[in-house]
Amino acid sequence: MTIYAVALSKGGSTKTTTAAEIAAALARRGRRVLAIDLDQQGNFSTRLGITNDTEVSAVAADVMTGESSAREAAVPAPSVAGVDVLAGTYDLATLDQRPEVITALRDHLPNVAGEWDDVVIDTPPALGLVTLAALAAADVVVAAVACETEAYDQLDRLVDVITQRVAPIMKPGQRVHWIIPTRHDTRRLLDREVVELLNRDHPGRVTTPVREAVAARDAYTAGQPVSVYAPGSGIADDYAAALAPILDNPHT
Amino acid sequence: MPPRKRLSIADRNKAAIAHDTPEPLPEKDEGEQTATPPAAPTKAQKTLTKQKKTTAARTSSDTARLGVYISTDEYEDAKAAYVTAYARGGQIDNFARWIAAALNEHAARTTAQRAKHARMKERSPWGKGKAGASRSFAIPTDTLERMQEAMDDDLIAGQWPTRSEWAGDAIAAAVEAARAEGPLLDPPKRLPNRLKRGKQRHTLDR
């Protein structure tokens, strides 16, 4: 079982869009996928077809606090066959006051390795305990970095947090394994320069960029990953190209 | 253990809001709609928000914040150009107003003229890994409107700078213009809110 965590503390960097694409891509490869939505906004759940009317026995927050198992809480993703979802709800809002959650996923997910082949975790745009819990559990950390200065700056912060707070004890050797430049517009000089700088600072770990596209927003409204909503679109092709090295070689 | 009662996501969210003090929501994802409505503010939060809005209305009814990502060198050059202009007899005694004047000047140029002032890659905050930072300035809204109109004209002409890049070009052009008149003064590390003229031409009120 490989556990992927998509992280960056800058909102709007398309973490959720990227996490949904990873889940969908793994499912297309025949993998059984558990999608864990750790953002109280629940956007990852929404992109996989979960709605306000979806009935659940438990949610992601319950699994984090030990009140439920992933097996009990998981519901099939309406939009992607082969993916089950631990829904993100406002219950996650209080977990940053509960230090015990920091190792919850790291310790619990190995117990459900027989149920799913891979896990994809979407994290909130913050570096609190919930995100640290994802980073402590992940085998592969993927940073979705929008081509803007604010997101570029936050990548350094993510690297520092992992190095100083996760790698020493919680998950020895943990690091950012892959960086996906997102919301890329080839017409903008800044976007090209961000990609150059990412490649300079993280050689060998930067994928090809993913374009900015309205299809990503429309896909959210439709409750689907963009590659399911618009399989022939440019952004879907960009994601396929960007994710290929990650899914083929998860541990670089 | 009896099976857990199944609730809808909407019911789970309502219960979470009802039982817990709402936490501030993380930064809203740009371009992504929220799946559920924001948490209802507590009475204390509503009062604080009202006070903040009132204060904002009193002090900045005709300005808005403009964020500019600018390299350290360019920022120091801008400060130097600003204090030098004042020392030379200029009337602008506030750095944000100097920035606004630079923006107005740049907006008044033609698209072709602005293209000539566009900073080369080496001079941009990203050139050669120069350190930079995002700076925020309170700019009159009519200046921002002129800036947007000029950016729209540039777009039509096939130029695609971001707001930050455009503003950075405007500031760089103002620095160039100041340099053309003579050497620039060394600015203080921290600018005062307002410059004041003393007995010496370049005395600054700290």
C-alpha cells in the first residue's frame, strides 16, 4: 500500500484538484483507493461525488480520533469506481487542539492495508496538526505549487516543517518527493520563471506543469475529477503527464 | 457494538457547528467553491468584525491594498528615489503616495512606452535568485482603476504582466527617472510615516 499526501499551506494551489486526479489515475490502473479528505471544507469529497445528502456512518475526523475505523467510515466515491472516501467535514475544525491525532493515520492505516491498495490524502491549506498527521503517514509527499510567488514561498515552509518536525521522529527520512507546478500559463513570464526556479531548487523532482483551465472549476461543480469530467481536455492530459512519473516511481 | 447511526454530510456539519466554537476557516481556495457554507460567527466575532469594518471605513474609504512582489534591491532603490525626490523639493511626503504617483505615471504612458519599461528578466525579482518579498501599499482606488485600464490596454496589445509585475515595472521606471536627475540618497532602513523638511535638505523625521 502506498500512501500519498498532497500538501502546501497556500490555498488555491490546486491540492484538492491534484489529489482527486491522483485518486482517479490510480483507480484507472485497477488500484483500490482510499481517499481521505482532511480539509473541513470537504472539497476533496465533493470532487469525488460526495454531496451534502450522502449518508455516512463516520467521517475522516472520527477516524483521526479513533472513534471509528477507516473501514467503517469509508463510502464509495460516486464519481470514480474503485475509490472509497473518508469524508471531510467541519468536525476536523477542532482536531488541531488534539495532539493525539498527529500519529493517528500513521498508526491506523497499516491495519487496513488489505482493504485498499493505495491511500490519497488531501490536506488543508495550513500546517497544523491535521496536516502533520498526513505528513507523518505518507509514503509519498506531493506538493502542488501554483505558479505564483505566494505558493513558491510556501513550498520552502513545507520543506522546513517536514525537515524539522516530521522527519526527525514521526517519519524518519520524510521529505517532499514530488512537486507539480499547477495553474501554469505559458504566456506569463512569472509562471515560466517559477517552473525554472522549482527545477533549480528541486532537481529531478519537478513534474511537467499543469495548465490553468476552467475545466478544473467546472469539474468541481460536476462533482468529478477533471480527468473524469473532461477526459480529452488539455488539463487532463497535463495531469496524466505530470502524474506518470509519480505513480510509476512513487519513491524517488 | 451496535451499528453507528448514519447521518448525512449536511447533518454532520450542522452538528459540528452547533457543538463547537467555530474555528477560522483556512484560506479559501481560489477558483474552488466551498462545499458547505462557512461556520456561523460567534457573538464576539460579529462584534469584532463590525468594529474592524467601521475602522476600515473611517481610514481607507478611497484606498485599497495593492500587493507587489519586489526584490530587496528594487525596494531599496524605490525608497532611495522617494526620499531623493522629496529632498529635491518634491511634495510627496508619504511612500505609498510616491508608489501611487509611479503607478499613475506608468498608466499615463502608451502601451509601447510601457513595453520599453518592462523589466528585463535579470532585473525582475526572480532574476538570478534574488531575494524578494511581497509589499502591500494603500493606493487610491482611482489610481488602481487607471492601472487596470492600462493593463487591459496592454493585454489587447499582447502583453501579459501580472498586477505585481506591472506595478514593479512602474516603480522601476520611477527609479530610473529619479536617477536620470542625479545620484540617489541613501534611504533610512525604516521609512518614517511622513517625511519632514528640516534645516538640511535631506533631514528625515524619524
